[in-house]
Amino acid sequence: MLKLLSRPLALTAGSAVLLAGLLAVPAAATADVVSHDTSQASAVASGLRINEIETDGNPDWVELINTGTGSLDASGYTLASNANAKTFTVPNGTTIAAGAVYVAEGANVQLKKTDTLSLNAPGDGALLDSYSWDGHLDTFGRIPNGTGDFVKQAVSSKGELNPVPSDPGEGGDDSGWQSVKLNEVTSANDDPTHDGYELVNTGDVDVDVSAWLQSDSTSLPAAISAPNGTVVPAHGYLVLLSNQGLSSDGDSVKVYRADGSTIVDSVGWGTNDAQPGSWSRCADATGAWAHTAASSFGASNATACAGTIIAPSTPGGGDVSCQTEAASGDGPAIAGGIAWPGSQNAVVSDNECQFVTSLSGQDVSGLDIDPSAPSVMWAVKNKSHVYRLVKSGSLWIPDTANGWSTGKDIVFPKGGGQPDSEGLTVGPDGFLYITTERDNAASGIPLDSVLRFDPNESGATLHPTQQWNLTADLADVINPVKADSNLGFEGITWVPDTYLVTNAFIDQSTGKTYDPSIYPGHGTGLYFGALEKNGHLYAYALNANGTFHRVAAIDTGLPMIQETQWDADAQRIWAVADNSSAGSSTLLKIDATGAFVVDRVYDRPTGLPNNNNEGFAIAPSSTCVDGVKEVIRADDGNNGGHSLWSGTVSCDLALGPQGPNPPASSPTVAATPSTVQAGGVTTIVAAALVPDTEYTVVLHSEPVTPGSVVADANGVLTLRNVRIPVDMTAGAHTITVATASDPATVVASLPFTVAAAVAPTGDNSTQTANAVTSATLASTGAQPVPAIAAGALLLMLGAALVLRRSLRRASSAE
């Protein structure tokens, strides 16, 4: 029988490498295994992009641009038209200089009025770029070249760089643009306001709009038509003419800054709602839109609003063709909120009417950026549909590969039904975990469940590999009535066990510190569902066989909740509300008692419309630029035809410590659980240590050295799933922590109890158990050790297993 002794085994450089390879433990103090998705590698490596598209040419053509700093061999790159199923391959020997363009044309470049064009890398076919349009035969070009959004080009620039419009600052100052709002619109063909609209400036400075753009419900942004000048005076009005005819059957006006993506304001209306008279704000700039019998262009709407009001054809106005619903259910912001820690202005980050399906308009509800690929985001509609989105310039558009170009339907386990899918998260297994609050085929009955889908399933429909029906478990909150069928799970996120254990999270079902080992089959973390009705998060261990266990119910500080996200960088959970709480969000941490509490309350960004913003996704800090990273919200009502709005959030929120082990004058050590059967596992956490210093952890009385680990920058070290030898004597023992440089001086200790092992059931049980004991003292995330490798490892270890690594090696490995 092989025993573990107390004397550490000295490892040579070679044996240390072998040990790391056999155990698959990454070089980090907390020893988590991280997988990396390299599917986007070729896309990142190439600077080739679509720059200009001619859809109404003779022939059609596509212009590519090399955005890199050196010449690029474009041989073998492909352009694919979705509508025509045509693929053009760039000929061999084609080289594009840095900043230069290449025009692709010929029999295989044929584009439709409604189409999607994709650019793919040679070899692996990775998607590099794409653009979709609907109902237009036009020339589209990127502004700025290669990196900006596509805008309609009045004149093509085939084979040349696209002309760049002047900066907003040229010709005047538009820095006060946030004070400008649409105030009045007419679709009547009466001069002088023939198809006109009015801007009002509530600010104290004049705003020059000479570089601004405008579109209607079907056109792309183009230069404004300004017969009355281009300055909106402070506390004054400016009347402009639409650069497209405005339809009396319902239309919209959208006004953009010069970048063509920052929407200043937008408004839509239904049949005959903007004539006779006008579609007017009552009151100026801030009020609801109404059909006034009188017009008041160039002056306040007060008199017109006090006169005859004509009932609208559609309550709230018709807006664009894919309008789902107007914002409703407004409530006050959460008290004590502070300013949003990032950009205050939101910009459109999807194409108009991008998410329409046969069952509904846009209806986008839940979002989640794929943790293995920050350029991929998943979006779910609450009408049984999910999308895989990829970044294209400043927009998130449907991936055109693997059948995802129009998204995929989802069903219940028996292959039918209409899941009312509100939230989703990507699990550690790469599968999609999607919540439902009902089956829309039986919409009056609550059905709060979690469905798991394999996103790699082929075909137009994803079928769940498992369902956890949590409805009965929520009977203390959700009643079996129609009203509650729309107040169930709105969001979901996955939180790793490592975080919960490190911060001594309390399992409310046991009243003790959370112990993952008592929930076999649940994986490596808990799923937190956001229940709209009471604003609570519900933490569940979801077992692979479809069973589950509720671990906690958590008050988020929100009366109603629409989304939740685990933030691995901030080590916090976001809880997000829509306009029911004025778009407030809270950031949750674990406090000294082991409970989740509100750490911060944030107000909605001031430039973000107070709509039904139900989705929320935050980019990882690996994408930070100039101290900020992207945050995306989804408007379930898609006002103005757009669902996705992007802004930024600070990469450093200046958060304090959390959990039960803040820095203290005396080091501490804890084991969870502190009583373990021989052959069982425990997790050891020591705190208040000297940061960046190596410590050795020893289990006495029969000394066993689980490992030596470098304390992190906060003076904390963690050894997860330390397995107690099967032959260890039952009774009282002690865990000690000492610096590796002075192992005789104990800096922290803890009583520890070993219970008797279960008697072996066969001749080989003891031998097998001891082999497993010796090979698994490392980490929760260790990969299985092959039998031959395990034998070699045991021989190499001889008397003890010691994990040594420096902070520098840990940082470089990450």
C-alpha cells in the first residue's frame, strides 16, 4: 500500500512539467481548468473586410479592403450570397496592399434586393465579415472605410476608397446633441412642410446639425434636407424636410449623428396618424405622441395639443413594420442609485427589424456573450427562437454559418410546444440553458423551467437534451393563474462553485456553508434564475438526470427583475430591471455572513431610452480598450425597429473585498466541509496571508501535504477537492499553514475530523481507492489521468504530492 508522507518531494524542472501535464492543472493559485475556443482565430488574424456593395449594378460587384498594416494574400477567400447561393472565390495570386481595395465581380457575384453577403477565410471557412439588407437595390459603403457601418452611397466609388463625410464638428458644434428631440412630423403633401419634421432643442447652447443623417422606415441614413438652415437654436425649433417621402399609411423618421449609428431620436406612426395636421409631442420634447388636428411647425406644440386630438389608428402609434410593443409599466428608479459607470449614450447595434420571425416581431429578451468567444453573442426571443450573433463593425448580426442566418426554433422535449423563452446562459459545457415561463401554446398556465440545448445540432430546430421543470418548487411565489404565467423566469446565469466556496456562500437548504459534494451530478456550479414577480434570484443545483435542488433564494433589491449576469471579472452578479424600475441595476456580492447582498445600485445610462430593456450582456475584460468594455441591452419592444443598444462600462469598478475572509492581522484557514469521511474530499481556503508568497498546507496527525500554493494578490490561497487518503485513521486531526520557506513555523491551523471509511466491497477496492487518492489531491478541474500515466505519477511522487508554482508562471499561463 502506497502512503503519502509529510516530507515534500523535490521536483526537477522536467518532473514539474510532467506533473503539470499529467494533472492538467493550470498555473494559478486556485487551480481552475480553462478551455479556449480557437474557432475565431483566422478571423482575428485577417484584416480583409467588405467595404462596398453594388446590388443594382450591371453587373453587381463587391469591393474588399485590406485594413491591415501590410500586404495581404487574398487567394482563396470567398464571398457568398445567401439569396442566390452563389460563391465567388478570390483567384490565386491576388495580393492587396495595406489600405487598398479589390473589386470582385463576375458570374458568381449576383445579389438580390433582400440578401446577406458573407466573407469567409480560406481553409477553415471562418466568417470574417457580413452584411444583410432588406428590400433595397442600392450601393452600400462602409464609413469610415473598412471599419465603420454601411450607409447608402449616393454615388458608387468602385475601386476607390469611399468618400468620408465631414466630422460633426466641422461647420458647427453639435456637442449638445443630447438636448435635441424630434417634436413634430407630418406626412401631408402640403407646402412648405411637405413630408417635414421638427427638431426641438431643450439645451442652453445652439446645436449644428449640418453633418447629421436621416432615414425613414425603409431607407438607410442619408444627409438631411435643410432648407431652413442647419442650426437648432437653444430652446428653439428647426424644421427639416424628409429626404425620403413619408407614407400616410404609416412610416417613421430616425435622425442620426454623422457616424450614421448614433440615433438622436426616432418616431413612428400608423395609418393617417401624421395627416391631416401633425404627429406631435404633447408636451414639447418630453410628452407622448398624439395626432393633433393642427400643425405648429417652428413653434411650441402647446396650442395644437390644447386643440382637437384625433384618435390614433394604432395605440401608441404604428412605428416601423416590426414594432412589437410600446414601453409600458414604468416605475421609479431604485433609491440610492449612482451614475452608470460608463458611457451615458447608447447606440444602435443591430439592423432594423433583424429579429422578425413567423411567430412575432422582434421580441428579443435574453442575451449572453459566449465566455469562450467574446465575438459571439447568443440572443433569445420570447417566442421560441434563438440566434447566434457575431460582431460586424459596430453591429451584432446573425451568424451566416451552420444554418444560423435566420436563427433557430426551439421546442420542448417531446418535439412540440412553443417555449416562452425569456433568458439564456452558456453553461460550462458549451450548451445553451434557456428559461421558460410558459408554453405559448397554453399561455395561461405557468411553466417555469430550464431547457438545455446543444447549439451544434444541425437543422432549423434545436431539441432539448434535458428539461428541469421548477414550477412546483416555486409554488410559494408563482400561482397557477394566467397573470403569473407572464411573471416567471426572465433571466438565468451560471455561477461557478469555486466562487461560492471561496466566499463561504451559505446553502439556505442546510443552513451551512455551501458544499458542492452533497449535490453529485450537478456539475461545477449553480444556475441562478431571475424571477420577475418578486425580483429574486433562485440558485439551483441542476443535476444531469433532470432532478434539481434549490440552494437559495436571493433578494436583488429590485421589485421586479428582467435579467441577470455573472461577471467573472468583477466577481459579482448583475441584476437588471427594465422600465419597471427605470432601468436600474444592482451588483450583488457575498458578505461576511455568506449571504448575497446588494453591493452597488446603478442608475440607467442617461442617454439610454427607458424602454422594456430586458436583455443585458457584458463583455469580458479581455476586450477592454481605454479602460472600458462593451455592454449590450436588448429592448423587448424594439422601439424604432431596433432591439440591441450598445454602450460601455468601466473595466475597473473599484469594488471592495467580499466574503468571510477580508484582510486581517492574523491569517486564517477554513475547510469545507470540516468533517470528511476517509476517501472523501474537502476544500481548503487560507486568507490574510502575505500576497504573492508560497505557503505549504499540511494535514496532521499522519502528515499529508496536499500542496504548496502561492497566495494571490489578496493574500488568499485555495486548494479545491483535496481527497483524504482512504487509510487515514479516523478521529481528530489538524490542518496547518506555513510559509514554504519556513515550514516549521505554523501561521494558521484548524481542527479537522476524519470519519471512518466505508468498508471496501471487493478485493481490488482498497488498491483502486488508494490510487485515486494519490492521483487526485490536486484540483477540481484536473483531467482524468490515464492508467499508465497515473502509475508513473505515483512512482514519481513516492512519498508526497506537492504543487509548486510561481505567480509569474501563473500569470503567463493565463
